[in-house]
Amino acid sequence: MTATHFVGGFSPRRELLAALLARNWWAIGLRGALAIVFGLIALFLPGATMLSLVIVFAVYAFADGVFGVVSAVRAGQSGRRWGLLAFEGLVNMGVGVIAVLWPGITVVAFVLLVAVWAMMTGALELAAAFRLGTEDGRWWLVVGGLVSLLYGALLLVAPMLGAVVLTWWLGAYALIFGVALVVLAFKLKAKLDQHQRA
């Protein structure tokens, strides 16, 4: 049997994809296992998870800033305007340094950004709700707006608690995603084993 006859009844293209995934079942399983580990860490060690995300962001911001300054210098050498590009690079490098030196401020700033976004979304949903008729679902939009306002207000009142909750949500997502990939990997392996025996 060839790879194009891996999954009976489907198009050759779909069968080829199934065969390719089955041959690499271990990579999908490994990806799922890593997601499960990350999810468990995020759920049980939210502080370490937040700190890790801040450090990754800091490294990115600093590296982006360095490349921005390099681009600015190169642009200056060719006679182009480069002042704003250099300024942007320096700002990014500064943000990266601040994120490393004061990771708590970085976490709080992110949570406050989410809080402001949620409150703006809630206010706009409420405003839009009163332009709808009750038969059009006005009250569902009102509920959505009120929940957004409440969520934003709670994040403003307790930003560090909000950061922990956001980390838990990330962990729950990663855990569910990882389990799904591991199950898929074993189903693909079973299909590959069945195909190899045939």
C-alpha cells in the first residue's frame, strides 16, 4: 500500500497528509507533552511563568532595539534620515532593560493594558446595546458590556491577582491543547502501525 492509500475513502491529498502526520506522530506527541508541562507549570507556578514571559519579552525588546539602532546607523551612512529609527531602537532597548530590572512593573503594565482594553470594550458594547432593539438581543450585549467593565475594574483594583488569573488561563489552555495533541499522536501512531501491518 502506498501513502496515498493510507486512509480509505478520502482524497489522495487528504490521505497523503494523514500519512505524513502519522509518520511524525512522535513530534506531535512531544509537542503535546511540552504543552502539558508548560500548562502545569503555569497553573501551579504562576509567578515563575509570569517572570519567564517577562524575561522573554525583555530579550525580544532589547534585541529589537539593537537591530533598530543598527538599521538607523546604516540608513545614516547612506544619507537617509535615521533619527526616529534610532530613537525607537533606544526606547526598545530601554524597555527591555526596565523589564529585566523591574519585572513586576512590566507585569502590572500588561495587566493594566488589558484592564483598560476590557473597560473600553465594555463601554462601547453598552453604548451599542442601546441602539439595538430588545428583539435583536440588546440584553446579551448589555451583559457582555457589564462583564467587560467588571473584569476591567477588577484588574485595575488588583493587577497582580489579575496577572495570576491570566497565567492560569494560559496554563489551562496549554494543558487542554497538549492533551489533545498527545491523544492525536497516539491515534496517528495506531493508524501507522495498522498501515504497516497491512
